[in-house]
Amino acid sequence: MFDFHLHPARLPHPEKLIGAFKAADYCFVAIACEPWEWEAVSTMDTNNKAFGIHPMVAMQVSEDDFKKLEGYLRSDPSASVGECGLDKRYPGYGENGMQEAVFMRQVELARDLRRNLQIHCVGDYGRIVALLKAAKFPDAAGLSGSAKFSEVARLSGSANSVPRPVFHRFGGDAGIVRAALPMGAIFSLHADSFKKKSTLAAIPLIPEQNVRFETDADETTFATKENTFAGDGRGAANGDAAAEYGVEQVVQSLKERWLATKSLWDNLKV
Ligand SMILES: [Zn+2]
């Protein structure tokens, strides 16, 4: 089981969870998408981390934050960049706006450091693809087209030396799948990926080796009436939130969510 997008620092009992995940053979990409979360995830005893700036905080980041972000990435050569991207629910979404600027800096970081890029998109997937092309990601890292991509992957023998765009919680259509596959894109599917008609029609076009599954679990996953956060429910450390959920219960629940998502995909195939 490999959860391709998880926010361990936002879950209940984060320090105990890491050991419980290991004991349960639950592997994951640990996503950290704002400064407090970088700090928390950087010290966790786990592989496969990602450090980035989420569009929800794009208006708040400083030059100093970018320096810190690059520092975390350079000190962990296997880390991905992200999650980052565009989200129409947050300020700065417009064309040439702040979200775009913050995203592009991270695309360039991923390109230059040769890292996978975890992409968040609520809104225009076409704009994301256009921005990746404008930044020549991942082409400028020595790739062009799917044929060359697989050749490089074969020669390097290591997934990490070939940077790939990862469409997290994928919600795009068939056109996006066709445009992104030649970039070596990975499509990380969430239960929500199976809700939209146009995405449902696109998923069967994705080759199996480009498909992953995720829970995107964070502080909202185990929120109850008592501990629901104000606003959109994100951006705060979870503290004692959802403490009524024991460590084993959290692991079990995530396993069930991951398996349920995978079976949605299995059922779509037949
Ligand atoms: Zn996320």
C-alpha cells in the first residue's frame, strides 16, 4: 500500500503515527505545503517527503520562505517539490496572479533540482499544463516525449533521477491526460477523482504504470463537530483535534480509504 499524498503532520498523534504506519506497512509521500508543516515533516523518521507552498498560502509567503523551502529540498535529495499549483477558491488565482508566480518558482525548482512535482489544481488544468510547458518541465531536465522518458528511466534505474509531474487528487479530463502523459505524468487518484463525469471518462486512458492512489488525509479527515476548524478547516496545526481517534484507528481508517479508492479504479477497468 502506497498512499501517494498524505499530510502526516496534520493528523492526530503525528509523532506516534509514523511508527504505526511502519508497523502496518503503510507507505506514503509525506506532504508539507506551508512553513510550519515543513518544519514538522522534516524531522519525521520517514522517506518520501515533499516540501512546497500550497496556493492557499500563496499570498502570504516571503522571500525568506522561498529560501527556507529550497534549504529543506537541498537537505533531502529524495524529496519532491509540492504540493503547489492553482486553486480558484483562494486569492491570487487570476491569470498572471500571485498563485501563478508562486507555482512557477516551484516548477523551476523541481526542474533545476530534478525533483518530482506534486501538483494541486482546483480550477483550470489547462493552465497548469501550459505553465509546465512554459517552464520546460520536465523537458529541460533532459527529457522530451514519452519514448525518451522511458529510455531515461531505464538507463538511470532510479525513479528519482527523472522528475515527473504528479497530478494529485486528479480531477482533469481526457484532454489533460493526453497532454500530460508525454511529460511522464503520474495521476494520483483520490475517491473524489471518481465523482466528475469528465474525469471518470479520462481515467481509463491512463496506463496502469502512471496511476497511483491517495487519501490526501489531513486535519479535516478526522474532524468532528467538536473539533472542526474555523474557515475552510485548513492551515492550523491539529493539536489535540480528533484526539479521540486512537493511532490504530487512524491507520485502519486510512487503509480502508486507500483500498476503497483502488477498488473504484479496479471496477472501472472491467
Ligand atoms: Zn494535500
